[in-house]
Amino acid sequence: MFLAETPFYAERGGQTADTGWLDWNDGKASVIDVQPQGEAIRHRVEVRPDRLKPGDRVRAVVDAPRRQAIARHHSATHLLHRALRDVLGEQAIQAGSSVEADYATFDFRFPRGLTTDEVDRVYRLLNEKIRANLERHVEELPLDKAMATGAVALFDEKYGDLVRVVSFGDWARELCGGTHVERSGEIGLALISGDRSIGAGVRRIELRAGAAAERQVSDDEQVLHELGEALRTAPAELPSRVAALQAEVKRLEKEAASLRQRLAAGGDVRLEEADVSGVRLMLQRVDADEKDLLVFADAALNRANGNGVAIVVGGRNFAVKVASPLAERLPANDLIQAFRQVAGGKGGGRGPVGQGGGIDPERVGDAFKSVQDYIRTQLKAHG
């Protein structure tokens, strides 16, 4: 729908469109999107086609609280841009942005990730300038004059001869056509995340301002409270408590690995062995997770003084390990295929090691004999 005049801001320059409604004598309709179309502005309106016709008079009303929330985020991105350049240097230049009512993203060109200290300095400077309640000034100037005054422009944006310059005090000055707060203090609070890479030499920071930032603080405090309750620790002591738990987990993992190795080396195992043309072939059946099968295979080869082949089966999974002196003549992948031809399942290997799964446990014994036949054939072929 097109209006002869409109108060709605159409989406452009990274700022989302206004929403609101149209009303008339006997009706009302929601405006859910506004987009530029050539020199005109197109409104997406939720209304039956028969309710309005060309020439009808309507009252256009912008959702003012939503527009103000968008303005807070847009103004906050301007202050963030200036803060980044103050902390990182003039090479930190805007590469794009997305401004919504409850968050904004700010993309900038910079060759590396920010340190924790740099993020903290940017955050503190940003909120310092918000608290300074800097007055917003808007003026239209010829492009060359605007640039001469120190206004910052997007690197790849195309501008006309006359541009709109938005300034906050004498600190932040940019070319911009979007909506903004009248003073920086109206932003209230701004929270920023650490930066992340979105492409070669381009970083992204996420930002929340005003009520959205306050909700984020409340949500974060709730999470800290729940973590403190679960760990019976004051929120301020959570980092040290988590560090202690991480150290304990590492200790227990190391202890568990040691126990698995001891079990593999001398526990109650079901072992079958065969001497195949001088090669010690071992089949071991264990009750163990898939990730531990190679531990048992290593232990079996150690018992064979490193001169043999170990096949370890745990349920429907299996692993194969070949002693290094034999790996060239008896690659694990070939042994796995010989085993699978009888036991079924899938698997593969590289060099002396391989694993697989999905086998039929009832056919493991016959598969073991199939591997013996394969080894005899291979060793005979290689002399």
C-alpha cells in the first residue's frame, strides 16, 4: 500500500522498519513492514482488499515505544563505533549493522579479535558517553563539507551530493539517515558481547540497549543465582568454584583412564589366540565402551611384546591394532574388511589402527577364522 504522505521509517541503512497502524472511520489495520520502492514508500498492511480503495483518507500512527527502542539501539551503535575507534585506532571502521527494537549487531573491519581488556575499555567508554547525556545534532551538508568536518561514512556506501550528518556532542559524528534519541542519556544502559569473526578481517559485536539491556542483566542475574544455588556458592565465588570443579573432573578422567588401562592389562578378559604363520593373532571380548576398545588392543599387543595383531570386540563394536613391524604387510583396514565379510557391520582403518561397528556378535568366532585365513594368504604372497 502507498500513502500520499507517511510518518513510517522504511527499512534501510541497517535499521529495521517502523510498524504501527492505519485507522479510518470504520476500520483499523496493522502496518507490519515498510520498504522503499524507488522514490516511493511501500507499506505492508494486514487488511482485506475491500476495506480500502485509492483516495480513502487514513490516519497513519507509528508504534512510538518500538521506534524509541530502535532509536536507542541505533544511537548506541554510533557511540559504539566511536568507542571502538578510540580504543583500537582509526582502522576500526564500520562494515555494516543491523538495528532492531531489542538488539543490534555492529560489524567492523579489524584484523584480529579483541582482547578481554579491549572489550572492557570499549564497554566502559560507551556507557561513560551515554551517562554524559550528549545532545544529538542533525544537519544536512554537502558531502565534501560533511567529510571535512570529520564525519564518518560507510566504506562501501553510496551517497548523494547532500548528506545527513548525525552528531552526539562533539564526540561521535556520522553520515546517517536513521532515527535516533535526542540525548545519549535516553539510551540508559548498553551491553556488548565479545567480538567474533564473520569473515576475513571483519568482526561482529552484539549490543543490547535500554530495556533490552535491563532484561539481559535480570536474566543473567537469575542464571547466576540458580548456579549459585546448585553449587552452594556465592555468585562472586562462582569462577573459582567452577575452576576447582574443572580441575576435579580432569583428575577423575585421568584416574578413570588409568583404571581402564589396568583393567585392559590384567583384568578378567575373554581371550582367544592363534599362531598364524608366526604372527600372534588375538581376539579379546570385553564389556567396554567403543572409545575404550583401542586401550584394550594396546594392552593386548603389549602382552605379545609388540609382535602381533589384536582384535577387540565390545558388543556390536570392534577395534583392530597391528604391531608396527607388521603394519605394512597387514594394514588394519584390510583386516577389518576380512572381519566384516563374516561378522557384518561397517568400519575402516588407516595404517596400524582401525575401528568399526554394527557387527553380529554371534558371528565373531567365524570372523576371527576369516582373519586368520586372510593373514596366511597375505604372508604367503609376501614370502
